[in-house]
Amino acid sequence: MAVSNVWNANNGWKTQGGELQPLNALLHCRTVVESQNSVATGLLTHVEGEWFEVEINEFDSFQLGEKVKLTVYSPVGMQTFFSSVFAKYEGAIAVIQPPEVKKRYEEKRSHPRVDVEGSVRIIAGFDQAGGSLELAEPMDAVVRNISITGIGFEVPDLPIVRQFAKLVVMVEIGFAFQCELDIVRKDPQDEGIRIGALMTLAEQDMMRSLRAFILQQQVSQKVQSRKAEDKRKLFSRP
């Protein structure tokens, strides 16, 4: 008999018995994907961030943007939800986490960051007391990673940098946007300081572009990882 499960606000599936399960309980579970024209069975292999990956032999049967129904046969019961295909690649499709899943999943999980090449131009800085720190000219830094709520970058180890608590910056990662940063971490490096900061966009309309960029980077890095793993398995065969 199938177990009936519902979402609980504490980041997981809650069974009739009251047991709370994390989202990764769905990992490596048999998953049926249904569209208007196709039905196929695969394996759910990624649940982090804002998307799910389903390894499926019939990946070419599904079209980009197509609406799909997913049924996951997990240890905590059968889970059913609706989504859409936003990417497909050799042996797998990627679907967006539906709002009813993502909303609760993100309450207890930080947004995953992706490695990225880009730049940060520091326009203004503020100390712990909120006082403005004057810059003779804008300071440039190198972006290392980014999420929809945070960014990591490296900046020269100058005395004024150590006083920064907040920054106003322009980020360039293939497209540009202005944001405010609250610094939460400063780690000395060989040639500068690695800074981790929470990010607030000046224009919230840019959030859609940033989300799309991060999803694209996540999928691209996942594809590269899959290719590297397939290559490793090929060359490790006796």
C-alpha cells in the first residue's frame, strides 16, 4: 500500500506517521516521466538547487519547454509533481523544481553556488558603523563563484579592504548588474583576500536573468562532469 506524504515547512516530506524526510530521500529513485506524447522510466540523480536531473534512456523523446508529470517511487512513498523540461543531454533530462517543492526546500538549504569567470567593480564601501569609505577610484576584483543570493571574489589585500562591511558593486559575468554586498567572510590568499558576501540586487528584474544564468552553468558543469566520468570509466576498463 502506498504511503501518503505531504510537504512540511521544515524542509522535507512528512509521512502519515509524522516522520520528516529530507529532499535527498528522492535521490537515486525510480522515476516515471510522462508528457503528452511520451512515457519513460528513469532514475532521479540530482535534487540540489533549482532543478532535478533524471537519467533516462529515452531523453530524446522529450522536448525543451515541454510540460511533464514526474512520479518518484521513493523510500518515503510515491511522490508526484508537475514540471517542465529546460535542458536535455546524452542520457538525461533536467526539469525545474516546481514551486511547491522549491519553496520549502529552500527554507533550510542555502542556494548552491556555481564557479564562474567574471569581474566585480567596487564603486563604494561602508564600514561596520555605516560610515562611507572613500575610494580614490573604483577597485576591480575577480569573481570566483556566484548564487542568486551570494558571491565569492578575490580582491587585492589593501588596508581599506579590511574595513569594508558593505559594498556597492557592478558585477560582470556575461551580463552586468549592480548590487549591494554584505561581507560575511574574508579569507587571506597568496595574492589578496577571498571575500564571501550576501548579495542584494539593485534591480529585482535582474533576478530572472541571474537564475537563468546559474541554471545554465549548473547544467553545463553537470554535462562536463558526466563526460569526464564516462571517459574515466572507458579508460579504466581492463
